[in-house]
Amino acid sequence: MTGQVDGSLWYYAPNKVAPIVFAVLIAISGVLHAWQTNKYKSWRYTTLLPPACLIYCAGFIMREVAAHHYKNLGILIAAQCLLYIGPPIYAGANYFILGRTLYYIPYLSPIHPGRVVSTFVGLDVVIEILTAQGISKLANTSQNPSTIHAGSILIKVSLVLQSCLFVGYTAIARTFHSRAKRANVCSANLRTVLYMLYGSTALLFARNVYRTVENFESVVSQNQVPTGPLFTHEAYFWALEASLVTLASYLVNVLFPARYLPKSNKIYLSRDGVTEITGPGWVDKRPLWLTIIDPFDLRGLIKGEDKETAFWDLQEPNQPHLNDPRSLEMQQTGIGASR
């Protein structure tokens, strides 16, 4: 419904049909993600997809409840928090997928593949914290103006930071893609994974731009309800948030990366561009407490451990390769098998 409704904390009376539709669509996508992840045993890098769907679906369910109780503050806060923190988790899944892709041809990665994962996922965690803190303050209209303003600042910072991550992430993917083409190792499977990442990221980035503009243009009115064209017209939310994120989720379903990447995360392509051999795989050997305190692995960067873990430059003549009978798991691998 368009137009201000007296007493509504949403400004308008929320649509009662759209939340149900999108909750069902996201739930179906989430079930597919879980099934695909289990089928291809890709929990290492697609594990964030099912929970992202679960959280986003819960946001639509709460929005449906809010459509019938649009004066309830608690429901408003819950719905907004869930809908805001869902998309960054989708983005986090993309970071893992890119890291997994870079590990297949690690010597073409602009930076150490492990550094891509630790840096981008670490920053994504920071974004989630800022988002959760910001939206809980901004949506709680019962608080004083200074607290609401602080929440608005946190949300804006998180959205701008998310945009910067999208740009940096895309630059790394594009550089890797260009290098793979020049090295003549950009197979059809590799292109499919990269195009999926480009498309998914573009959709999430467009959603992020919408949220950024919405928050920067909004002004909190005297009754503590934000105003602004994007905030006060619900259609923008369904077109520029719900639809885009849903499309991004289904795009990953259709072009599920584990269908195109090697089954084992220990397989990588040698520099000859043909032979697939085994390496140590994608493993963070640091203690759990250290990964929490130092998610970006700054200690490793300062100590120069990236060079020590550049397994693709180590001379290990006894490593099994694709046609070696000692390694049955390599008889069928994704990218190297399709040119």
C-alpha cells in the first residue's frame, strides 16, 4: 500500500502478499542449496548459502507478521535486522567460492588465495556486526534521536564498506579471469563459475546501492519515522531488494559452482595448463582462537607466511596427477576436464 498510514512504524501499511511469495521462493532456493551442497560435498565453500536463505526467509516471514501488526516495534526491528543481515551472508558465500576457484589455479591469483578468503570474509564479519548494531538502533524508534542517528551512521558505514568489498572482490576476479585467458587455461567450466560470480555480485551490488541511497536520503521525522522516496514507497523494496537478492540466490542454484570445480579441494592445475596434481588444499592451520582474534591473518602477512604456503611453487615430483591410479578421486575433475 502506498501513502502514509496513521500509526504505522513502516510509514505505509506493508503488503500482505509479497512477503509470502518471497519467503516461499527463498525457502525453495535454500533447500536446493542444502541439497546441492550435500550432493557435491562442497560444505567447505558453499556452507553459507543455506543459512543465508534461512535468515532472509525469516525476514520475509517477520515482514508478513508486520503487515498485520504494523504498529508493533519489536516485529519491525526483527524484520529489518533479518532482511539487512541476509544479503551480506550471500556475499560471504561468494567470497568463499572465489577463494575456492583461485585455489584451482593459484599461481594466477593476484594475491594468495588464502588471503582472499581471510580478508574478505573477515571484513564481511565486521560488516555484519555494524549492520546488526546499526539497524537495531535505527529501527528502534522508541530511543532518543542521538541513538537513532548513531544507528544510521553505522548502517551507512556498513553499506559503503560493503560496496568497497564488491569493487575489490570483482577486481580480483577480473584480474584472475584475464590472466587465465592469457595463459590459455580459461576452460568452459572456469568461465561458468566466474560468470556466475559476476552476475550474483552485480545483483547484490545493485541491492547495496539501493540500500545506500535509501539511507543517505532518509531523514528521521518528528515521530522518529525515516522519510524519503525510497523509504516511503514499498515498491522500491520489492523491486530493488527482494527481487535482486532472490535472483542472485537462484543464479547460484542454476550455476552451482561445485558442478564445475574439482571434487577435491586439494586438486590444482599445474603450470603446464594440463596436468592436475594434488596440493595441501584449502586449510587454515591456525588455532581457532587466533582465527577469531585475527580473521585477516595480519600476523601471517607481516611474517611473510604467504610465500611459505605457496604450495604451487614447491617441487614435489612424487605428487600424484590426474591419471595416476594412486588417486582415484581425481578420475573426474571439473575444470580441467572441459576446455
